Amino acid sequence: GQNIDQPTEMTATEGAIVQINCTYQTSGFNGLFWYQQHAGEAPTFLSYNVLDGLEEKGRFSSFLSRSKGYSYLLLKELQMKDSASYLCAVLDSNYQLIWGAGTKLIIKP
Amino acid sequence: DTAVSQTPKYLVTQMGNDKSIKCEQNLGHDTMYWYKQDSKKFLKIMFSYNNKELIINETVPNRFSPKSPDKAHLNLHINSLELGDSAVYFCASSLGGGEISNQPQHFGDGTRLSIL
């Protein structure tokens, strides 16, 4: 079966750095997405990785290791508005998007 | 300017009724999707559709049916609503399908369906 694992919930402090991990086991791999979803709102696209390595985009970075079936989203200089759920999703060999259950990130002052 | 718009935003109805949720995208995208997000916040794909094929998640009851009058619209019709259908339903769209599926999906604001 296809499986994506991410922690259910994480807590971090404003101004700090947090890393949200995602491991996957899918039938094939054609890329991995990270989305952000604030409570009561729609998911919004953050990043896409298909090659190994780190992609940096402002305060957010996303890392991929295809051999390990592993990705992480790194958030720096945390702000209160970063409190949200972060969803990991993998594009499988049939180009179908397989979604993780999301990680709820709580930022404390 | 809304890219993906769905209506209504809130839908409260009684068990056994039939209802529809509308979705429109003005991004010129080829593929549209319907998702169900339950109380545990797990986002579950229901349908994906472009002008070539409809892909149905086989776990979706046949009471749910997508209807696409044109490329910019994908409506969701639900027959004989049940209590377990209470959830937030998201419409989304993306550019292309197949090997162009690495394009990000753009989501509507969601429809909060409550069954009494």
C-alpha cells in the first residue's frame, strides 16, 4: 500500500526554527509537495521537490532524499502566523497525488 | 480575481436530501479535483477530471457524482445525504495532468457540509 507519515502535532517558539519531517512509501515517485493550511482555510502551495537536495524559498526550505523516502520542511524565524497545518503529498508513478494527514504546528510566544 | 471559487461556503441540510456544490476556476487549468476533508483534517481525493478522463477514488460511494459542463467547471452532486457525509469539501485545479501533474494544485475555500 501507499503510505505517508508525518507527526500529528508539533510546538515551537516564535523566532525559532522547526523541522517537519515526512516519510513516504509509494508506488513510484514523481515529486513531493508541501502545502500549508490555516485553520478553516484552503491548502496553499509551498514547495515542490523532485531531485535530492535542499530548495530554499525565503524563510521556508524543503529537503528531499529519494533513496531514504524522506523529506522535511524547515521553517526559520518562526512567526505567529506560521501556526497552521503542513501537508506533505507525493506524486506516485501514476501521477496521482497521495496526501499525508498533515502536521499541526503550534507557535508559542 | 478569485482563482478557484466554490459555492456555497456553508451547506446545512437534512439526511436523505440531494445537494450540489459548484466549482469554477478561471486559471485556464486542464484538471480539476474534489477532495473531502473530515474532522481529523485528512485530505482525501474523491475525483480528478480533465477533458480526457475521470478518475474516481473507488472508496467514494456512488451517491457522489461529478458533473463537468465545461473545462472551467466541476460540480459535485450528492444523493441521499448521510450523517457521515458531514465534512469540508474542497475543489482544486491544476495545469495539465499526467506528466504535467507536478504543477501545484490551487484550492477553493471549501464548502462546509453539515448533515442534520
